[in-house]
Amino acid sequence: MHTMFHEKFVTNRNGKRTAVILDIKEYTKMLSLLEEARILKIVQEGEKEYHEHKLKPIRSLSELGK
């Protein structure tokens, strides 16, 4: 999947870019992609912990509050 954002920049007096203006649809799509990336990272960390035998059984989690 290839996504392209068409951004417009706000610049200061020196021509330095200080902000970006995005179409609301593009902004919403960008937020969605960031959320997907965040979820993917969490899943990958969980898989790594699983393969490293760092996960605890669910029954031991219920004992945390005791």
C-alpha cells in the first residue's frame, strides 16, 4: 500500500517550516496508520516476550492483586 500526503507548509519570516497543513481526510488516514503501527509494535513485543519465555500464565496475573 502506498500512501501519499499532500501537505502545505507554514513558514516563518526566515522561510523555516514551522507547521504543516493537511486535508482532514489525509490527517485522519495518517492517525489511522500511526495507530496501526503502534498496535503492530505491541504485538511484536508480545511475540518477542513469548519466544523468550518471559510471559506469565494468566492464573498468576490474578494473584497480583492479593
